[in-house]
Amino acid sequence: MQPKKILSNLDFKKEIQSKKQTYYIYEGNKNYVLMTVNRRRNSCNFNIVSKEAIEYVKKYFKRRRKISVSDILKESKKPTHIKERFDALNILYALCATGDAKIDTRFKGNQLFFNIK
């Protein structure tokens, strides 16, 4: 991983509001960078998602409704793209930023559901 390459030429895509925090999503050449801000600690957290992983989820799960992180983990056949829960969640947030998915707000509770276009 080369931070200089990942962080160069980033374009802001969208701000996504989840249940607990806001994600600021930037697009790079081969990756998306998701940033969250912790205002109490005056710090930021960055996560990197490859465009290849996003395209895989978009293609494999297209037109699915009420899909969760657990569904993606269970059904994914590419462990190189999705190793843990946060990988799947970050991919879903990046899909929201590109307009290929939306958070389904009809469901209450702790679990988030998404609709993929």
C-alpha cells in the first residue's frame, strides 16, 4: 500500500449519513477513501475500498433489496475483496456515494439495510 498514491488526486463524491456517524467519501484512481470524523477526540479515521471490490458487489448483488452486511459476507465468493464485516459495510457506503445503492430507511433497529440498483 502506497499512501502517497492512494491520497493523491482525490475527488469528493458524497457525504453519507449512517445511524451513528457521517462518512465522507472520496474517489481516487483505483480506490475510494472513506473518512469518518471523531469530534470528541479531534481525529479522523480512513478506510480504503478498491474499485474492483465495489464493482464485484455491484455486479453480484444488483437489484437486491433489503441487503445487509451479513448477507454480503455469507454470499460473497471473493474473500480477497471482503474479509470482514467492515469491508462489506465500507463497500456498501461507497456504492451509496456512487448512486448505485441507497440506505433503506424503512427498517428500525441497529442493523442497516441497503437497496442496490
